[in-house]
Amino acid sequence: MEANKNLVKLIKLLSSDKEKANEFSSKKTKEELYEYCVSLVPGYSETEFTEFMKNLSMSSKKQNNMSEISDKDLEHVSGGTDIFETLLSVLQAFQEGKKEGNNILGNLNDMNF
């Protein structure tokens, strides 16, 4: 699905650009967050953005708990396992000490995605 590819592109951009990651982390509402993100990488609806961020947040929590992500979990991600595996590799990069990544994931959790 094209929307998920754009959202993965967004997360890769945020994970590699400290300034953009900090700006992302400063957003206080889901609406502000969506508007900021779609200005960086367009090509997805607000609903697609919200679902993707929920999956990102869920993946982060599961990875933090050292849980395996099951095939059933993968079924809930539009675009299939390739996109999800890319997302997991980005998550892993976040958790390898990148302050920006931790801020991004923390902001998603704070907004209850």
C-alpha cells in the first residue's frame, strides 16, 4: 500500500534528522502531529496516519517487552510483512541510543496512539 510506504519514509526521515525529530516531539495533539508529518512526506490520510502510528507504538511496546511479534500481529498491518520488517528495523535504530527516536516513541505513547 502506497500510504504505508510513505509513512515508513516519514519514520526513516524522522529517525535521521534531529531537527525534524525534535519538532515532531514538540507536537501536543494528534492533529498537529498529522499536519506536521504530512507536510514532510505527503501521501496518506489522517486515518492511515493514525493506524500506522498505533502500529508503531504497539511494535515499540512489544519490542521493549522483548516479545515476539506474531504472524497474527503482522496481519493487522496494511502492506504486509515487508513494510512491517522495515518498520521494525527503524524501531531498532531508535532504541540503539538515539535520543530523537526515544522522543518520537514517547510522544506517540503520550498521545495514546
